[in-house]
Amino acid sequence: MDIAFYLKAVILGIVEGLTEFLPVSSTGHLIIFQNLIHFSTNSDFANMFAMVIQLGAILAVVVVYWQKIWESIIHLLPSKTRPLEQTGLYFWLMILISCIPAAAIGIPFDDVIETKLFNPLVVACALFIGGLWMLYAESKLRGSHTTTLDETCITPKMALIVGLFQVLSIVPGMSRSASTIIGGWVAGFSTVAGAEYSFFLAIPVMFGQALLNILDAQGCLTSAEWIGLGIGFIVSFLVALAVIGSFIAYLQKKPMKVFAIYRILFAFVVLGCGMLGLF
């Protein structure tokens, strides 16, 4: 039984690593695949597992963008030669501003959101609606500039706009990546800068949520569950490490509509599986 459980952990780790940074909703995909492979009869553990392996993918961001993170630390405060807007303190303050709207809604209503929204039907609807929304937004809002995050001067207004769009990702299937990239278009980010900003937004949110879940579960998990968590974490980290650079390179040259089309098609697949009683 443990071997089958560990294999399922590997599958979910691959799914998470592939989808965390693509605009297709990693949470939505994890909900679907957890149901399809009957991952765990313990819903609390299944939810915690999803959170922890998402942390593995976020750790990949830390590795890939470590140079920028380190520079934000050593240049944390302003000086005579470095204005406030070029400091790490300013950058992380913008990240904090972007996190506030989703935290203000997500934290108080976390239990309600998980109970009412974490199911395949909601995911399918969100994937479909979000896919149509992506097609519309890209045709109307995406600019032609390809500046990176380092070349972008972020203002509090821009940070708040992205943060407001991130609220949409509370619904599983909408996708935090898609919501924040589109919010970035509205705010004036390029697609690449918006995607990179989305990566950094995930760091404090996912680390905080995963840490709380692990602390709550101390002493409640079996040895097999701890091993399963470790396997899923490592697999998602390694897969995400390979995906991040490829995704940014893709966005520099090609549109996001392929992801929108995938979302729409996958939504119908999910609905079909539901009608066949596979969930």
C-alpha cells in the first residue's frame, strides 16, 4: 500500500511542478488529480500535502532568482547613492502591498473556501471562464514590450492593482499566475515582468501557509505520510526548477493563448470525468 501511496505522491509532485507557474491553476489541477487517483481518504492531509508540495515549487523560484533576492537583502536600505525605490525594502514593501487584498479575504474565509470551492465542478467552471478571460485580456491588454522585472519601476498603485487581481485566484481553477499576469498588464507590467513579479508574490504566501499547515499537523502524521510529503516536495521542486526558465523564455516570444485553449479543453475533460463518475 505504501508503494502505491508514494507513486501517487510522485504523480502529484510532477503535476504541481508543471503547473505552479503556468497560467492553468496548480491548485485546480491538484484537486482534479487527487480525486482521480484517490490520493487520500484524509481530506485534511490531502489539503496539507497540496500546500507543502506547492512550497517545493516556490523553493525553485528562490533558487532561480537567488541573485535578485540576495541583492534585495544586501541593498535593503537606502543610501546616498541608492534611492528608496532601488532598495530591497521598497521591493518587498511592494510585494507586501500586493499580498494584502488576497490575505484580507483568504485568511478569514479559508475554511469556507476549502469546503465550498475545492471540488472538480468549481475547478472546471473556473478553468473555462478563466480561459475565455485570458483570450480576451491578451487581445486587449497585452503590450509589445518585453522588459524584465529588474527594468520595471514598480509603484504602490501597480502593486495594489496586481494584488486586487490576485484575489481572483482564491477560486481554485482561476490561477494565481494568470490573474497576476493579467493584473500586471492592467498595471503596466510587460508579460515577462508580470510573470516574474507573480513568482515573487508566491514566496511569502506559500511559505507562510505551508509552515502553518506543518505546525498544525505535528504529531498527527504517520511515517508514511511524512515520507510522502518529502517525495512530493522534492519532485515538485525539481520539475518546477526546469519549468521556470522555459516559461519565461516562452513568454518573451509567444502569446499565452495556448494556455487559455488548454484550460478550456481541460475544463470539458473534467466535466466529462465527472459525468462518468470518476470523481
